[in-house]
Amino acid sequence: MFRRTTKIVATLGPACSDPVLLEKMIRAGVNVARLNFSHGTAQDHIDRARLVREIAQRVGCEVAIMADLQGPKIRVGKFVDGKVFLLPGQSFVLDAARTEPGDISAVGLDYKALPHEVKAGDVLLLNDGLIVITVDAVIGEQVHTTVKLGGELSNNKGINKQGGGLTAPALTAKDMDDIRTAMSFQADYVAVSFPKNAIDMEMARQLCNVAAAEFGHKPGMIAKIERAEAIPRLVEILLASDGIMVARGDLAVEVGNAAVPALQKRMIKLAREYDKVVITATQMMESMITNPVPTRAEVSDVANAVLDGTDAVMLSAETASGKFPLETVIEMANICHAAEGNEDFKLEADFTGKTFQRIDQSIAMGALFTAHHLGAKAIVAMTDSGSTALWMSRHLIQVPIYALTSKVATQRKMALFRNVQPLFVDTSADRDTALREAESHLKARGIVQAGDIYAITCGEPMGAPGGTNMLKICKVS
């Protein structure tokens, strides 16, 4: 099997609920299983998480689990016939006070605050921007609009305001219940939908830590960047998170499709600069929901995200409800591998003008530089928290990074880091014993053989968090 450095996030759902198929998908390259809390019951997610853990143990790898919260429901209500077809030029009312099902002239709202947050002249986008309406007037609880771009509008479709500005809180009562569910099986990451600022992420982290305290667990927090308001606050959101997701669906509706590619590149670059992970998501292999092969545009889309340095690329409906979930994972893995073979490595440029205040971070950078120039077969990071491996993975290098840890939670979390293969090994022994066991581990897996050079980092005393203070260059005898 070829070595792929970019990780694959696959959304679980009815299409891949069969244990045999899910095992094939994990063997084909799924590194992170996404549980979408917008769909399914709490028990569905608990059962899928248990299945992922069982299969990963059987396969002999660790797959991270990411709980993706639904976030606020800024949606229209339901219709008498389930849907209507809106024509350009017609009037249409969004009525927060309406309790009966909608019709061709008006519909109720799940988001009752909408009349207080829009004014005449605002542009609203329904159903992911496929329908465009302009606000003519706000009268009481009714938003009177004119349809500019028509189409089919069905039950509970989403509402976005062009340019942003809707103030719905990032965390709802449902999200708080879902956090408790996710922490019951110790989800490795929690993705927060529609955060506007650092406070949203800090609140989510606090809720997760409280819910997981009885298990001694602390999940990584992923901010889904999908609101226009989040863009000017990217740095503060990054600093309050462990990573971000470039959630291109809702983001494109709010800022416009044309703005998204440049924003994607900027977000990936910023995440790497601030030592955070980044996932690129939404419609990456959309055509494979119904077709066995991707379009050339989709191939280019995935490849460009890889070349930009994303940690992971994500599949949504393609694996959750599509016809070809396994084939989609295989295709995506092949695209990632091909793109990685054409990366532009500028390791020295990464270090130019930079200073490192921490000993452990300096050791990590020294390992990269030395391994690169010596042509080492591997870099080995013996890590308790995963921080050393994370720092190393922020720089593109052709040398594979193997992160050895004695903590299963750390191993799972590192499954999302680009170019890091997390391995479980007892690192609690004295230094010399641990180093010998690490080399034996590498030789047993065929990673190194006699005559190969590898770099290894560790800390003394062994097992102390933040204690990486040693770099050793070894030659396999």
C-alpha cells in the first residue's frame, strides 16, 4: 500500500452502516469517521462510534471520531404539500408567527428572530443559494420579499443572509445534549457549526470538558468556518480552537462562490502558521454520490487542497448516503497520493526569520531539518500529548513522521495530523530501553532496515508532558 500523507475524513450514514463495507473503507484509507449530528438519533451515533472502534482495533490502526454538531437551525418551516415552486417576480412572505404549513404565498420560520435581523434591501438566499429573494419590507413578524431567482423550495431548507449578519448562537440546546452524547463515547474531535468568534469556541470547549470530565477526556475542538462574520476573526477563532474546517457550503452562500477559493488557501495557510489542523470540506467528490467516478473538476479540487497543505479532505453525502462509498474513498486516496508526489518543498524557507522560544518546539524543528538533509528514512516522535508530532506536521517534508505514544487518546487525535502515522507503544520505560523498543517497533513494521538512518525525539524524564528535550540520529545496525 502506498504511503499517503493527507488524511481522509468520511461521514458515516446509512450507505456505510454495514460493518463489512465500513471495514473495507477504513482499510482503503479512512482516517477520521465523522458523525453528523444533524441526522440520526443519539443511539445511532453511539452504535456507529462503537463499530468504528471495534473495526479499527481489528484492522490494527486508530481512526479518530469527529462529532459534528448541527448548530442553529436558520430554516423555513414546512409546506402543505412538502414543497412549492417559486417564480421570479412573485411575492413571498417569511412569517415568524405562522404556525400552519406554508403555501405558494408564505411559509413559517424555525428561526423566529429573522424579522428583527433583516431590513428592506437585504438579500436572502434559500436552499444553499439556489433561490434568491430580496426583502421589500418587514411588517411585525412578517418579512415581505420578492423572488429574484426562483426554484423548488421544500420543507426546512436553510436561510442565509448575503454578507452575513444573522445572530443565531453557535450552540443550541440540542448541541448541548449532543455534546453529552459525544463525550459518552469520548469523541476525539468536536466540530462546532457557525462559530462567529473565539467566545463561541471557548464556550463549546468548556461544555465538552465538563461533559467528558468523568472519563478524563478532553476532545480537540474544530471550528467550522461558514459564516461571513468569522472571516475577519479567523485568527482569534484559530487561537481558541485546535483546528478549523473550511466549510465551503454555507460559507459560499454568505460570501459568494467566487470568494471561496482564495479564502480556502488563506485559511489553510493561517492554520499551518498557527500550528492548527485544517480540514477542507463540502462537495469534494459530489458527483460520486450517484456516479462511480469523479469529474475532472473534482479531481483538481481535491488535488489543489492537498497542494495547499490541508491536513485532511472530507467526504459528506458521498459516503453517508451515496451509492459508491468505498469507491469514493479509494478515488480520493489515489488523488491525494498523486498530488503529494508533486508538492513543492521549501523547508528552509519555513524557518527563515522564525525563532522558537520553547525547547520542545526547537527540538521538533531540528529533527525536521536534520532528517531532511541526511535523507533519513523516518522521523520518530515519542510523544505524550502529540504536540511534537503536530509541530513537525505543519511543515511539508518528504520524510514520514511516526508518532509513538502510550496514550490511546493521543494516538487517535494524531490520526488527523498530515504526514503523521500514530503508533501505540509503551514509552514509560527508561530512555535507553524506550529507544531500543522504538527501533524494534520500526523494524518489525518494515519502516526501517539495516543501514537506514532515522531521527528520534524524546524527553527526559520519559512520559513527562512538554518534556521533549532530546534529538538523536540513529543508524540501524
